[in-house]
Amino acid sequence: MTVETSTTNTSGFDRQRLRDLATGSVTSIAVTLIAVIVVGLTWIGPNFLQASNITIIGTFVAVPMLVAAFAGFALLGGVVDLSIGSMVGFSSCLCATLLGWGWPLGAAIPVTLVACVAFGAVNATAVVIFGADTIAATLGMLVALRGVCYLMAQPSGSLAAFDANFYAFTNLTVGPLPLLFVIALVVIIIAAFIVTRTRLGRHVQAAGGDDRAATRAGISVTRVRFGALLLSALGAGIGGVLYVGQLGSASNLTGTGLEFQVYAAMMIGGYSILRGGVGNPIGAALGLLVVAGTSNILDVQAISPYFTNIIVGLLLLAAVLLDRLRGGDAYE
Amino acid sequence: MTDATTMAQSASMKQPEGLRTKLPSGWGTAATVAAAWIVLIVASGIHRPDFLSHQTVLAVSFTMAIVGILAVAQALVGMSGAILDLSQPTALILSAAVVAWLLERGVPVPVVAIAGILVGAAWGLANATIIVFGKLNPIIVTLATNFIGGAVMFLIFQNAQAPLKSGFSDFGRTYFLGLPNIWWPMVALVLLAGYLVPRTRYGRHMIAVGGNRFAAQARGISLRKTRFAVFGISGAIVGAAGILFAASNGPFAPAVGSTYQLPVIAGVILAGVSLAGGRGSIWLILLSVGFLSTVPTSLVFFGFSSNWQAVFQGLILIVAVAIDGFRAKRLQR
């Protein structure tokens, strides 16, 4: 729908975009976030919004948010990259290994990111060039890269790579907010701008929404999706590198399950892993904050973290149901 | 009655593509997978002659048993057009845990076995209820129910185990005709399901829905009933796998079910079952799962540490889906 409008009438597109925002997924996720904050304030009290607690939530959510900002382009373009969890782990392990060999940060980080993008290119080749099912192919990469993490972190399972400057940088704060969280927010806002305001963003949306219509409109769906999968790998690579800075080490388990955490939050925030063309990075950020806020409340109240998974699962079902009632694809 | 049969026939005829390409592509897939399996066995045997031993056969067939049964359940879901059931890990462990719990309380084995199957079927029907009444995509629904179910299981137990000194556990650890007892039910299930699906009315309904659900609906096939039947039956099959899992394994944690996810999906795709539905032969699962279950043992004999297993399994899945996608692309032209 929006695709048609965007190619024929740009100003109408903007107005429709605004209307979508008012009634759309971003609004409902914002309402959910407010509900989480209200629950937090009534159950925990004013301490919930205390600076130290906000720092904790911000530190926890910064890297997933960065990863989500990049992975969102793949979802929007109609391809899912399930491998991000292990890609983060691989990036951490590789970066830590290189630092352990005495490489300077300026060499270790670019090499790590290039390696991640190379694995992203394998995903993209299988999915875009060969037409492999995107969930199954990237699931294969998820498992393969986790295996690589285990191999790299042999025999102890973890790699120490403490760099005092890097550690200090990743733990800087701006007021109560961790610097990384602020950076993640900025990246989210830039991504949202690209998605809603630029030609490139509209091309990605079009390719994900209806690939045939996009092809007819002269957009190279192949190139968009290939690029989106590379971006998603790059985002996971950056996330992994930042974890090394934050923690001063990497382990073969770094990033395990991150893909579900991120995609569940993104789907709660209005993305779909089955249908491209929908979702907004702001929604993804709010979705992650909802999940982080929920798990923080349970944490403070010393309730088993498994309840977070139950709540996330239920929110996920509610979100896709809401999406369908709003006019999303019905499955029959 | 005759009305219904003609309906079913015309429904399956609605996919001339599927019918025409089924035989050659099925044979091609079978030949490719069989060739890969033979190459793997021969190469491992040349590298290390002691690979060709009864010990290897046992290791491979133990792995095959559970993966093969889960693959049949996954294949039914895929062929019916519901793509993937991502909640299999939870259903498997849920059934195994109920089985272990009942056995500890001295419930007789036949009753326990029925309970295990019913738990799986109930899980599948619960998924189907959400899918059908919410009109939601099975992948997301089963992703969410796997999340929720896994967390609930963790809240209830950290470890479960079937009583060791019982006929039940003995069954899971002993052999019949030189192969594990739990291997035989898997073979029987694959043969039975592979025979019934293309030859019965219900099986053809399922394939028709997977091929083109709207055409099937126009022919009078109820989509809702088909979804409930597919998820109920595939859930029951996962429940049966849970029984064999409990019989053949030591203490198990709720998370262990997820280790089966990748080999099962890879096995189904290698067998040529299209995730988009409507195509595939269940018999080929014996070949694909056999091949995939040989890989870990071969790797050990080639001197790779067990950490390499995941790398190879993942790469095999990527290559398999790439070939599957390439083939589908060529068919479209």
C-alpha cells in the first residue's frame, strides 16, 4: 500500500506516514512502555527511575539497541538474519583474540568488522543469490558461528582482552545515561530518519513490502537485500566489539540468545520477521526498552528471570495479533 | 464418500507442477543425499578403517532415532504449508518430563506412554488453537510458545530423569537385531508416514493445503480442520519422541531440547521437503537424517574436536537450503 503511494506521490506519502505513526505500532509500543514505567513506579517506587537504575537499564540495552538498528534494515527489506546472536559472539571472540595478540585497537576493530561482514556476505549469497529460505539459512550460520566461538575460546571458554582506554570509553556516562546508550539512541534516530525520510529507506521498504512491485519500479531488490544482510552483520560486529570493551573479555557464550531477545523486542515494536516493509527503528528501541524495563522490575523484586521470557512471549503474541487486527497479513 | 474422494483427487490434481516434478526431483534428491552419505562413509573408512564398526553404527543410529522422529513431525508441518514448528524443543522435553514424573510415581509403562503422546498432541493443538483463531503465522506463534513453555519448564524443574532401574530405561538402552531399540520405532514411523501421506485422503488434503491453500479451500477442504489435524498429529509424534528421549537419556535439563532443532530442520530440508509446502517425500528422511547423524561420528574419526560439529552442521544447513532455493528458482522459470 505505502509502496504505491511512495512511488507516485511523495507528499501524500509523508502525510500517510504521520497518520501511520499516530495509529500505528510505534504508538502502541509507546503506550506499553508507559505502562511498564507505571508498573515500575507503583511496584518498586520512585527508585525505579533513580539515576543508578536508569544507568543499569541503559548499560543493559545499549548494545542490543545498536544491533537492532542495523538488523532492522534486513527485516524491513524482507530478509531475516537469525545469525546476529552468534555474529556478536564471533566478533567478541575475534576482537579479543586479536587484542590478546597485542594488536592495537585501531587494527583489531576494523579487521573484526571486515570478518563479520564477510560472514554476512555468505548469508547474503545463500539467501539472495541462491534463493535459500532466509530463516533456515541464517539459522545454519547461527549454529556454525557459535561453533567457531567455541573453537576460538578453547580451552578455557573465555578470552581476556582488557584495554584500559577502551574500557573507560565504553563505561563513560552522560549524566545518568551511559555513553553507549546515547550513541545507540543517536544511531536509532539516524536509522529512523533514513527509513522514513530518504530515497534509500523507501527503496528498502519497497523491496520488503512487495518485491515484484519494487522490481517494476526499477529498484534492485537483490542489491537492497544483499546490502541489508551485510549491514545487519556489520551491526552485530560492532555490538560484539563493544561487548569486549564493556566486559574486558569475550566468552564462547557471548551473545547467546541475543537474536531472540532482539527480534522479539523488534516484533513487539512493530517489525515482522515474515513480511518486510513494516517497522520503524524507534519502535524497535521502544520494544527493547519495554523488555529491559520488565526484566529490570523482576530483577529488583528478585523474581526469577524466566518470568521475563513468559511476559516477552505473551507480549509477542499480543503484538502480532494487534498487527493483524490493524490490517497486517492474516494467516489461514 | 465418492464425492469426497473425487474432491480429494481433483484437489491433488490442482498442483500439476507438484505432481509432474515430484518423481524426478525426489529421485534426484535421494540420489544426491545417498551419494553424500556414501562418500562420507567411504572417506571416513579409508582414513580410519576402524570407523567401519558396529560401534559407529550404534552411535549413528542412536542419534538418528530422536532426530528422525522429530523430522517426520516437522515435515508434516512443512508440507502442510505451516513452514516450521519452532516449539518442538519444548514439546519434546515437556513430554519426556511428564513421562519421567509419572514413572517415578509407579504408573505402568503403557499408561505413561499414552500420556507422553497425549501431552505432545495437546501441545500441538494448543499451538493450532492460537494459529487458527488468531490467524497468526505458525513460525511466530511457535517461537512465542517455545519461549513461554521453556520458561515455565525452568520454573518447575531444573533436571528430570526417568527412573534408571526400570524396564523402561532398560528398553531405551538395549538393542534389537544389533540396533538400538529406539531406532526401530523411528524407522517404522518414517515408513508408515511416508506411505500414508500420499495415499490417503487426509494426507492428500494436507499436501493440497500446503501447495495452495486457497485452491484447496475452494475444493471444500477445511483449512481449520487441516491445521488442527496437522499440529495435533505432529505434536503427538513429538510426544512419542519425548518418550524415547526419556528412555535413552540420563538426567536432562529443559534447555537440551533446542540442540535438536538444527539437525531436524536440516534433515527435513535435505529430504527435499519444501518449507513453502506442498512438496516432499517423508521416506527420504531416512537418508537425510542418516547422513546428518553420521557427520558427528565421522568428524571425531577425522580428529576434529566435538566443537567442530556445530560448524559443520551449520554449514551443511546453509548449503542445503541454498540448493533447495536454487532448485525452486529453476522450477519457477
